[in-house]
Amino acid sequence: DTGVSQDPRHKITKRGQNVTFRCDPISEHNRLYWYRQTLGQGPEFLTYFQNEAQLEKSRLLSDRFSAERPKGSFSTLEIQRTEQGDSAMYLCASSPEGIGYTFGSGTRLTVV
Amino acid sequence: AQSVTQLDSHVSVSEGTPVLLRCNYSSSYSPSLFWYVQHPNKGLQLLLKYTSAATLVKGINGFEAEFKKSETSFHLTKPSAHMSDAAEYFCVVSSSGGNTGKLIFGQGTTLQVKP
């Protein structure tokens, strides 16, 4: 296992389109987190899963955002009807018990 | 609620001189604190973490940080800067409420190392 993988690395989309990102965590990690990082800012928490259960969502996660982790392994983050304000780096991290994160390299989204 | 404040948005040092990146925290509980580094176009890398053991924490690449409860600080230091240390540094506190383990990041400090 080589760490947390995120796909794609970069995504350019037109405003109004839907996009989906994938995160493959470290296999033995039961916790999975999504963060968003805008330019010049620190990452902000979006949501997290313990196994397949989504246990917390930030108020940043509007109704256009949905995340799943159907089998407790990989996770997807979908953004519907993208807006220019959604342009950011989307980071995934996994952890065995909530301490000791491993971050992926992120998916950079640009909405034009 | 937990929060961190990084007191400098940008720090510039000469190669071979000491580095000091300042961080103050606010927490209702005994906090877990971290420093992460982010090089351009790279993922976040953990430098060190404090989890209520020794107050002086040693990390990778010669970095260390001291937890001072009386000052609510967790400053990051390194005795001698290398060019490769130029990056964005984040002070982070873990939210203990509800045992989510979610991380709360500071705004970041850009470290510039001049030759």
C-alpha cells in the first residue's frame, strides 16, 4: 500500500457541470476525511466517515455536495452544478483512529 | 471550540540561520497539536505532533516544537534553515469533541529561505 490516492489530480470543468472525485485510503484505515483548501488558506474540514458511515458534515458542505463510502473502502465526493467558488484543492486523508492522518496529494478543481 | 492562530503569514530567513514559526492555540480540552508542511504541488506532510506526552516534541528534518500551556503556544523551531525547508507550514489542532479527530488548520506561514 503506497498511501492515500486521489483521482484525478486536476479537473477543469465548466460552471454548472457535475464533477466526481475519488479517494482510495490506506486499506487498514477505518476513518476517511475530506478537506477543501482554497488559495492562500489552510485546509477546511468538509466531512468524515468511519467505515461506511458518514458521521459528520461541515456547514461548508452545501446541498450540492455529496460524499459516499459505500463499502468502507474508497470514497467519492460529488459536486453538482459547480460554481466558480468551488474552485479549490480537495484533499482526502485517512486515519486508523482519528490521530495520525495520511493525506493524499489532492484534486485541484478549476471551474471556468 | 478549538482554534489555532499562526502569528506570521510570511517568514524569511537566510540559509543556516534559525527558524521560528509561531502558533497560538485555543482549546477547551487538553489539545492534540500538529505541524504540517506543504511543498508546492505536494501533499501535506506531518512534521511532528504533541499528544500530552513530553512538552518538547522532536519531528522530522530537524524541526521541533514546544508545548507551553501557560502561554497557549506551540511554536515550531529549527536551529539551521536549509533551502529545502522553503514551503508552507500549518499549525493544526485536533478537535476532540465527539472524538471525530477532525483537524483544524491555521492560515499557514510561508517560509522563505534565502541563500
